[in-house]
Amino acid sequence: MKKHYLSEKNSILNHFLGQIRNINIHNDSMRFRRNIERIGEIIAYEISKNLQYKNIEIQTPLAIKRTTEIENQLVLCSILRAGLPLHLGFLNYFDHAENGFVSAYRYHPNNDDYFEILVEYQAVAAIENKTLILVDSMLATGQSILAVFNKLIQKGLPKEIHIAVIIAAPEGVAYLEEHLPDYCHLWIADLDEKLNDKKYIFPGLGDAGDLAFGNKL
């Protein structure tokens, strides 16, 4: 698996990452969602450099202009619910992409720290021989992303796979590297220190879904 760490070089990305982590502005959910969307746009731009392009000619008001356009058939899929603002950022750039949405969450059957990943609702375009871009805000253990990926490929194998996350833990990166195909690309906006004893990213930013959309039951 090819890994891309985007915060290693200073850019406006790090400015937005700092804001979504800052507890002093966490009460502004609109600002949080907008920054997640902006981060999605930045990651989408970086991914675009690794796509395939074809030569085309377009008619301007004065002449024919030779240029290029994306050749890949893109399917943009996000994991509900925290992935929605990130999805919108990607869609702002890949506006021609087909779309998909999947729910995945931690289920605690014993009401303790042990959990299983449940994948339930899904509405996804066909991915067979297409370029799948799977987005989620946080990569903690990696189990949610792998569970969703395994569910998706039951209906067909993509030609290319790009997984994009905002904040990742090293344990989750290692888990995906072990279980995903070698030709998969993993795009990470920022890599954190570790998982804590409850399998949450440290130092992290809190619950991205709650910060974006409010507390859940």
C-alpha cells in the first residue's frame, strides 16, 4: 500500500487541521464542517495528481485549445456520518464522480470497551473496474474502513483504490497495510501519536460526527 502524508510540508492544510482540533472553537459546528470540507478539497487536489488524463480539444471564443481532462471513472464513497462534510469537499472538485454512502459504527455488545464494526445501510454506485475513492474523517483501528471495503467489493472489484482520511493513528495505518491490496493508495492529512486504551486517536480531536452534527444518543 502506498502511503501519502500530506501535513509533512507546511501548507494551508495545517492551518485548517489546527482549527478542527482546537477546543476553543469546537462549539462552532458550521466552522468545523466548513474546515472539514476544505480539507477534503485539498486531499482531492492531491489525489488528482495521481489520476489518468486524456488529451482533448475544446473550442474557445477565438480558437481550438488543446488540454486534458480526467479519464478515470470515479466513485466517491463516504462512511456516515462524519464523512459527509469530507465527501462534499471531494465532490466540489470531482463533480463528475458517482457517489456512495455506507454506515459503519462501533457496536459494544457487552457495554464495555470491546466492540465490533457493524456495516448496515449502503447506497453505492457500481465500482467494477472504476476508481474507488473511500473517505472517512478518522482512521483509528482501521476496522471500519476495512469492513466497508470488504462489503463494497462483494459487488465488484475497483480498478484503482484511494482511501482518504483526515487524522490517522499508526495502528490503523498498519492494519490497513496488512489487509488491503498493495495497489491501494492511503492519503492521510495528519498522522497522530497512537491509540489510547479505548482505541481512540490520541491526541485526536474528539468525535468528528458530534462536532459536525451534534451529539447522538
